[in-house]
Amino acid sequence: MSDFVIVDGKEVRIEGERNLLELIRKAGIDIPTFCYHSRLSVYGACRLCLVEVEGRGIVASCSTLPEPGLKVKTATQEIREIRKIAVELLLANHEKACPTCAKSAACQLQAIARRLGVDEVRFHSTHQPAPVDRTSPSLVRDPNKCILCGDCVRVCHEVQGIGAIDFAHRGAQTAVVPAFGKDLKQVECVYCGQCASVCPTGSLTVRSEIDAVWADLSDPNKTVVAQIAPAVRVALGEHFGMAPGTVTMGQIVAALKAMGFDHVYDTSFAADLTVIEEANEFLARKEKGERLPIFTSCCPAWVKFAEQYYPALLPHLSSCRSPQQMFGALAREVLPERLGVRNKELVVVSIMPCTAKKFEAKQEKFVTDGIPDVDHVLTTQELGRMIEERGLRFHRLEPESLDMPLGFKTGAGVIFGTSGGVTEAVLRYAVEKVSGVQLQSVDFKAVRGEEGLREATVSVVAGVTLKLAIVHGLANARRVAERVLAGECDYDIVEVMSCPGGCIGGAGQPVSREPDAVRQRARGLYNSDKMLEFHKSQDNYVVNECYQQHLGEVGGEKAHRLLHTHYSSRRRITDEEISLVNGSNGAPLAVNVCIGTSCMVRGSQRLLQALVEHIEERGLVDAVDVKATFCFERCDRGPTVAIGDTVIERCTVQKAFEALEQALAEARAPELAAAGD
């Protein structure tokens, strides 16, 4: 039997497709679907991809294997009616604010309803409105627009390995919610936004800062500057119908100037700074043989992930700020005098491919004297909407140049936007510095690729090689982190980006249905590198002048203050306590034991049990209030116990008993003194 499937009367060869859906689409027939993504597991929830297979009846094409000889019909009257009814049922319980929805122009529910000819909804709604979650600095979750496709759940579990959201309840009450029904800000969400990038409706969207930016642009007392991340230049064009990977930097600058931005710079300049600081940090560690491997720190979602799950790895993270935050700090240092404005009148706006950058910019450690290093973060999507709001015809804009000095960059800074780009940029610096020989070829293609985990070995000089790991997707990062902690690998450098393909696949980028969009964006960045005169960060003469005039020595005191940061263990779930002993005697002594993962593996559960038994045996139940809590944010020093106002790190059963007795004795002291009088 030939290796063909008969699709609507035509032979289609089977060539390794995973399911009938892929094979049918290869034949040029675009079957609608909400829940199918090639990089996620097959789910089969939406029931839109139904086809009729001769002898089998109607089946879901996404979960049916292609077999030689199958005869498939994709658009019978019955199938069309089933698809139409399925969409009508979704619309019946869907929020009806489509014109004002952030996903309006890119909503798959709208697109499929229009495509299937749904011009009325014949069913009554049973939906009860639920509150919209706006607590996250990066995302907005509107449960009223959820169609239960499960895309967000699967990407969070399978690609990122986190599971911050999942299905809850049953039947008509089924919903997708964060853990314990809490808000996104209160759970383990790292704000990567991949859930929003796969959401087909407006249930998960990027939290917009457009209005705040317009307000600052309209204020005559404000000087507003922008920095543009490397990955934005190869993706914004898609918002206006251009092919993925089209470089539109000149038009972006022109659009920003037309909107009222006073100066436009390039985050790639700060990426060159990052290369120099991070490469020297790595070489110092390598020479001393300590805190290796060094993990990159450019991706804020990865940094938050490490702070939540792997506090023991925090000393291994590069202390370098991300390029966004380096740019912000340097802009605050350099631009007020250069532009003749006061710092509080300077507004720094970042144009980023990433939703986690919004969270990063709002952290207290990046605020000085009440002034944030970066005021606002706009995603590529938001910039596209602002250009439309302004009425600009993007295709017709005459390209304009970036402003100096912070607009000058090398190709090393530009390739930061793709997975492997940071590692390659560091290698272009480190190999030349260690060998003392100028590189004839700057391409390190061994670190390029699309796999979620890639390993490479690079020879620096005779007898010296570097072992590298390049990771994208936090589920892959978890596997590497576990191996590093277990001592099962001896990497020198580990590059981690949370989004598939790196920043080019960030959740703030235009959502593309092109299967090779990320690949084309990466190609656009590498082509941009080739078109520049300089390809190594050490050749950026403006960066070198910046050190001479403003920063001092590489890695020196001022450079460290402006360009580096620190990390700390983060709580995983807030405001969650489990009460085990409820004291009823006046104001009982509060005893809190952390049962978060890090403390749990260090024995906090056994410690908690021993404390409760001790309290019961001593007859202290009425005098003590014992609770299991989730975090004191001291994960690397657990188990942690608070008895009254005293917090005990690396607590043992004996330490807990002694502290309990002392606290109770101090609480009784006033009573004993009064009785003595």
C-alpha cells in the first residue's frame, strides 16, 4: 500500500507528520483550531479540527495518526455545522466587549467565527462575570474571555515547567486559575508571558503602559527618550504585514520621533556594555576556579525563576544587570547633563520584546531617590498599536537614524536578541582577550541553533577550552540547574533565556502563525550583525569613551554600582498559612514554621511535627499559636522558624525548643513580677 492519505479526493504523501492535522495543512487546507500548537502536547479540547475518516466516522484530526490508505473529508455539511455550533457555544458565554479588547485585531475566536460564517448566537448565556486580575505588573488575566482551550496551562507546564495556572473545579464551573485561586502576582508566575502569546482570545494579555507613555509625551516639561531592544527591529514589521525578520530599525526611529520622543537610542549599546562587564566577570571567576558555571542574567523571567526555585544557584548568576537596566542607569548618569534637563524631568521608555521586562523595571532595587532607572516598558505589540493610534503609515515612513552616543552599537550587541547570541558575543570578547590574538572570524556557529538545550566546546588557546550550555525554555533550564547542583556537569558558561528562541520569541512580540517566524527573526539579527562595521563589543569606541568619561575601570566601583545588581531568594506563595495549634489564652505566642520547598527539603516538616508534639506534651496548647507558612525569603538558610519576634535560620529541633521556652518565660515575666509585688 502506498504511503498516501486521500484528503478530499487528492493523494497526500505521509512524510513524518505527527497527525492528520499537520498532513492536511501541508496539503494547503487550513483546518481551524484553538488548542493545537506544534510545540505543545496534543490536547484535543476545542473540537474544531474534526474531520470524517471513512470507516471511522468523525474524529479529531490533531489526535489521529496518518495511516496509508485513509480517506479523509475535511468539510462536509455535518462537520461545518458541528464547528459552527462549537463556536456559537463559546460565544454564548464569552465577554461581549470585542471592540475594546486588547486582542481584538488578533483574536482567534473572532477570526474563526467570521471564517465559519457565525452571524448570530442561538444559545443563551449562563456565564457569571468574574473579576479581572490586574495585579501582575506584566499581564492582565480576564477569566470572562477564557474558552478553556488549555493552551496557557500547557505552555506554562510543558515549556516553562512552572504550572502557575491550571484547571480547577468541574463541569460548568471549570476554570483556568492560578494556584489556590489567587492572583497572578501572588503565585509562582515569572511574568514571561508565554501564556498570553498562545492565548487565542483576550483572556491573557500584556498589561499596557500606552496611556502612561502618551501622558509623558504630552507633558511639555518632560524629555522623553526611548531605547529599542535588538529583537524589536526584526519583528515590528509583522504588525504591519511585513515578513518575519524584516529589519525596520530606521522606520521605528522615524515613528518614535513622529510620536514625540525627543531622542531614540539602541539597547544594543548597553548589550555591548554587558558583554564587557560579564566577560570580565567570567574570566575572573575562571582564573580563580570559583562560582562556575556562570549563568547569564539578561532574562528577568529566568532570574525570578532562579530566585524562586534555585536560591543555591544565585551566587552563580552573573551580577550584571540586563541591558535594559544598564541602559536606564547609564542614561540617568549621562543624559541629564548632556540634554540639559533635571533627572526627574527625564523619562526613559524601553521598547522590548518581553513582558517580564515590565516587572524588572519596577523592582525597588532599580529605583534611586524615588526615580526609576526605566520609567515605562512598551512591548513590540504596544509600539505597533501606538503607531496606529498616531495615524502613521509605517510602510511609508522615511528611515531616520538613531541618536548618539547611546545609539552606537556593534553586531555583538545586536545578536543578544536570539538564543546563543549572548554566549557568542561573550566569546568574541573573551577568546580574543585570553589569546591576545585578533579574531579573523567572529562567528561561533557552534552555539547557534534551535534546540532547547545545546552544548558546545570552544577552544580558546592551546590547552584551554570552554564548555558551554545554551538553554531556552525554563523547563530546560530546570534540567540544567538540577544537573549543576548535582555536580553532573562541568560547564563554564550557561546562557538561559525563558522564551522559545530567545528574545525574538518573547511574549511581547507580534503573535505569528508562521511556523518559521522565530527562525526568520533570528536570521534577521545575524544579517544585521553582518551589515555593521564592528562585530565585537570591545570595538565599540563609544563604550570605551563611556568608561573613560563616566564609569572608570571595567568592573570598578562606579561601574559596579551602575551596571551590576544583587539577587535574593523570593517567596513562592504569599499570604498562605496553615494553622496547626490555635492558642486561646489571651495573646498566644506566635510560632511560624516555613514549609516552602527549600525549607521542606531541609527538614522543616519534621521540625514542625516535633514542635507540635512538644507543645501538646507540655500542655502549652492554649499559650501558643502554631502555623505552617510558605516563606520567610531565606530559602538558602532554612529551615526557618519564627518564634515571637525571633527568626531562627538553620533551625534544629533543639534550637526551636530552647527558643520556645525562652519566649514563653519572657512572656510570663510581667505576670510573675506582678504576683511577687
